[in-house]
Amino acid sequence: MKGRVLDDALLRLSASDNVGTTVDDLDADTEIETDDRTVVLAGDVPFGHKVALEPVDSGGEVRKYGEVIGTATQAIAVGEWVHTHNCESTRGRGDRAAAGGETA
């Protein structure tokens, strides 16, 4: 398998990722050991969803697969669920390319 499973709870696909993907439903206050810190979940996070491994400022990049996959729409703390309520996808955004001349 590519990537690394952290504490049997999160899959971090690349060392440069600032999020990990849950490998099961995880409850609030679950503690996950990483190389340099303990991440404590701020709330319940469903299977297959993202959790912040590092703080992300509002407007900051969300990285998964070693690539930018989104932009934080608000500040995200370590241990928070990263989803549509605090992150906007930047992948496959042809609407942005058409509006601003950016490449898709």
C-alpha cells in the first residue's frame, strides 16, 4: 500500500500531506500518534474523510496525495474534520479556468 497508516486510524498518502484519511469511523477525542505529535480529534469523523494533521489558515492549501486538493474556507485546527464546511475543492474546477483564465 502506498502511504502510511498512522496509529491504525489515519492514512497519510504523502509526507507533504497536511491531512490524513480515516480508515474507520472515529470518535471525538480519539488520540492519534504521528511522528511528531498527538492529534486529538475535535469531533466525530466518518470513515474515508479527512482530518487535519497540521493547522491550515483560512485561504491555505489542503494537501493530499502530495498535491493541493483544496483551499480552506476558514482556519482549520489540528484534529478537525476537513470537509465541505471548511474546505473548497480546487480539483477539476473548469468554472474557475473559464472565469479567470486559469488552467484547469
